[in-house]
Amino acid sequence: MKTTFPAFIAFVLSAGISPSLLADDSSTELPLAFEAHCIKCHGKGGKVKGKVNLLALKSGHDLLAKPELLETLVTVLKDREMPPKDEPLLPEATRMQMVEQLQAMLRQTQKTLAFEPTQIRRMNRFQYNNAVVDLLELDRDIFRLNERLIRRRDDYFRPETMKMPDQVRISSRPLSKDIDNQRPEGFKGVASFPQDKRAEHGFDNRADHLTLSPLLMESFLKLSQTIVESPDLNPKECRSWSWLFAPPGQEASGPDRLAETNTIRTRLKKLLRRAFRRPIDPETFARFAKFAESQLASGASFEQTMRTVVGAVLGMPDFLYLYESPDKENSDHKGQGRQRIDDFELAVRLAQFFWSSIPDDALLDLAESGKLNDPVTLGTQIDRMLNDRRSSRFCDNFPAQWLQLDRLITSVPDPKRFPGFYHSDGYRASMHMLAEPLLLFETLYIEDRSIMELLNPKFTWRSSMLRAIYAGHFKGGHEVTVQLFKREPLTDPRQGGVITSAAVMTMTATPTRTQPITRGAWVNAVIFNDPPEPPPADVPPLPEASEEELAKLTIRERLAVHRKREDCAGCHNKIDSFGFALENYGPTGVWRDKYENGREVDVSGVLFNQHEFETLLEFKQLILKEKQRFLRGFIAHLLSYALGRELGAADSPALDDMTAETMAGQDQLRAVLKNIAMSEPFLHKNTLAPTAPAKKANPAN
């Protein structure tokens, strides 16, 4: 249970905030409300609800030391969650003044907070593949990547053009067989390690999730060897062959060992700087040079020697691990919590954010010269990277994880009730559903459009099958191997945007019915970055309805029992309206006005305890009205992805600033990405060991 508003009265008075800042009559009424509504549940007589003892806070300094509590107070006031419905209403003017005071206190304490620790972490599978591809300048992936949910069959991803074509050809690896004439994915003899799991309400690049067991370490070492031994690593597949593997010019009398040794030393400098993302220290360089020379001396050919060296490089912790070192010149506790990253660390962060890979030579050159941190230079490099086709990896990785589209892969609507969902030897319509929100995101990226179009675009992408689904049936084209998607204007206001996409509606349903609670939780977590708490352990799942229930009750009526529990009501108040608002969309995203039993679908509700709506269209308009909540939540998702960690209270000022800039008109996707890469959290680190689990910044503040 969250802290109630009346508790704030004690905090205001003890912090020395003048009562004149409150409403005229609040100096007498608020202490009475505090006594009546707060202390009795949070401290009086030893009663402590929600593990919050307000009587333990003796002064304003105690409150300033609890930024998470401050954020909670701001949230419950702004969202009118407190005081509870059974308590006297709070005058609106007083409420807003209290929010202003709390936010001022919050900003004061956040200025000195340490950022969440920057933990050492290994590359995940997607990053490792891209790093090897870029290091060796390969023309294709080294192993098959199911993280990439759609495959571009046309070479349409050209961000430098700022224009998406009118139609594209794509395929879906997780939901279909790759049986066309495309070149096979992966190098021969190269086996990937297991796919990394996405963090709950996070991404698969989270440092605290990227552990390395002995078994996984063995897989990495084996992988590095199989890459360099693969027959696909050859002059045709490897654009670095001439400067990396090809032997130097030879005389007729045979190989010149001195020339080979000198050539290896020259090539090692370039290779090791790229692989380890900074200039190589003399000791490490000498160790690699000695190893290569010993290989030549034992009779290995130049090519084989370089293959062996590259295999060793790919197995090194310096290649596999991403880490940031403490600044020895600023080693006090406070400094370590907010240290500026150096230029090479900045280059790595940029490459990981935009390319899911290692820095290229241009970034490393600027880092080595100490110029990358210059704001003008940094801005120019960000623009270059966003225009580079390697940024397709960002579009491959971030949107699918943000939207949690991996859930669609395991969605299997009941074949008896939804036979049209399945076709052609078990292929599913979800192959077509999957692409729609991803192509929308790609369009916004390539054309640098407003991120608000994620919720309310004027266009969409449709295949013939997807067109049929939205028309209410599944009698469209059944393209299996490759699907043709066309960009189309939207004429039906019920359609468009990620929330009401068939993909999201299908993956948040059971095989037989919709799940309003699941849909509502998805909206809170994904759209507003405010995931609900897990349900109590003793709450049973809603059982499948009997024939009698199906004939009489609506899903809203069947779920009413969950709202009767006091420990469930708080979360249900936040998520139910979002879920029931989407009840017009059946378990496969098809529009419906009535349930199968003939009862009318009731989508009415109240958003954020203040906005009433009766229809889906009213709901969508209210979502757009609350754009600041969406913008802050979306930016928080991006920042967490960019940093590879959960956000904390120290990140909130930057989130506030970036949200304000976006609200002021800088809402194009690339502009938002650029702001994140130039923000204080992105440019700073905390190399202290974590002392407690990370605290997520509340995007609703």
C-alpha cells in the first residue's frame, strides 16, 4: 500500500516549509487530516501498513534522505490514489501545491545522489555476433539470431535517405521456416550459445543478468575457435582479409619471416585496438606478438597464424566483457558515484546503444585524440551513427523487447474456435501480426518522425492476411516464407498504433478468451513504464468459464471477485481500466461489439482516477491527452536500454529535462535518441560495488 497524502503534513511542518504555501485553510485542516487518515495506519499504536512507519520520520531531513518515498508521495498525489476513496477529498489547489513542494524537495535530494552502479558485464549473444561481424568485417552473421524477429528481404533499411519505401518484403524466423533461396544464416561449423533472457520489465543487455557460468565460458572459448576454423571465413566473406589474414608479398625464394613478423605487429595494433576498444598496452601487445611469432616459428602459415591469433582475441575477457574503470584522480565515495566516463568508455556506450556492437575506427580515433567528449563533435558522431545502416540493429533489438513481442511467439489461440488463425501446415497468422508494430517503429526511425505516432499514426503496414484480420476474418493471402507489406493510410480510428495492434491483443489473451488484467498490466508496464506489483501468492488464476458462466456473465463480472480483496484492489484500480478499455478486441485482435453470449462489451472506465470514458475512441484520446506520461515512460525505457541497467532516483532529473524538451516539440525519434546519448546519466558512471538492489525511477513523477 502506498503512503497516503495526509502523512505529508508532518513532513512539511518538520522540514520548515511555510504553511503559507498551502491553501488558506490548510494550516488548520491538514493536521486534522493527518491525524485522522495517516498515522492510524502508518505508525499509531505500532500499526504499520505497507511497511511504512511515518512516525519514524522525525524531520524534513529524514524525508530528504528517502528519495524513493518522495517519488511515491508525488505519484499518489498526482494520480489521486491518495487519500483513499473512503477518506475526505483533498482540495485540488492544495493537492497541486503539495505536489509542487514535494517535487522541489525531490529535485534537491536528487542532485547529490549517486547513479546506480555501472557493473562489469559480458556481451549478450546479439552483441557478440555483431562485434565479431564488425571486427572481422564480415558480410553476414556468424550464427542464427532468433532475437531478430523479422528478416528484411529487401535492402530497404537506409536511414541516410530518411525515407521508407511504400512496400517491403520481410520474413519471420521464429514463426516460419527459412526455406527460400536466401543465403543460409551463420557460418559453417559455428554454434551459438543460448539466447539471453530478457529482464522482467527490462532488456537482455542488463548487466545484473549477464552472468557467465563455467559451462557458458567453455561455450565462448569453443565458439571463438570454431569461428576462425570455419571455411566461411575466407576472402569472399571477409572484407578484412587483405589487412588481416592475407600474407605479405613474398619473394620467389619463399616467405620472408622478417616481413611476416613486421606485418603481424602492424596488424595486431589495429586488431587489438578494435577488439579491446582502446589502445593496447605494451605488455599485452608484446604477449600477443610473441605468441604469433612462436606460431610462425613452429611452421604455421601466415594465414593460419593470424586465424589462431584472432581465435585467441575472441576468447579474451577484454573482448567479451564490457567494463568501466574507476577514475583514480577522483576516488572519494561521492566522486565514484558520479564520475565522468572517459572517451573510450563513451565510444563503447555509443556503439552498444546504437549498433549493439563495438566502436569503429572513427570513434576510436576521436577517443584517442580526446575529442569525442566535445559536445559539437559528439553530436556530429551521433548523427553519423544514426544514419549508419548498422543502426538497423537498434531497430532489430529495442522495439521487440520494449513491446515484449516475444510473447506472441508462444501465443496459440484455440484451433477449434479460431481455425483461420492457422494455415499451411501449422503456420500462424501471428507471422503477419508480428511485423506491423516493428515496421511502424522502423518507419519512425528512418523518417525521424514523432514518437507520438507510436500511439496515433496516420498510416500502418499491412499484408493481405493482416488486412483480412482487421476486416474481421482470416481469408487473406497466406504468404509463408516471405510476406509483402504495404504502407497504407489509416481510415478506421479504432486501428493504428502499438496498443491496439493485433500482435499485442493476441499475445495478451489466453487460447480461448481475452485477459483484461494482462492487457492492463502490459499498458502500465510498456506504455507508461509503471509495472504493477506481482499479485499475492495466494490469489488463484481465473479458471476457465463453465458453459453456464459463458452463457450469462461478461469477463468484467467474472473478474469482479479479484477486486474484493483489499490487497488486490490497489493494483486493480490502476490496471483494470486499461484492460477493459481494450475488450472490443477479441483473443486474436478481431473487433467485436458483443460477446459470444450476446452481452454488450462494456469498455467504460476511469484513467488515473480522474478521466472517465465510455468508448475505445474516448480512451485513445485520453491516452494522447496524457502524452507526458507516455513520453517520460518511453524515454525511461530507452535510457535503461542505453545504460544496460535499471534506473534509479538519480536519473530522474535527466528524465524530467528530456521529457520537457520532447513536450516542447523535439519529439522526433532520432532527436530523443540523441538527447539520451548526451544526457548526464549516459555521460557518467558509478564504479562502486552495489550495496542494495537498484531502485527504478518512477516515470509517473
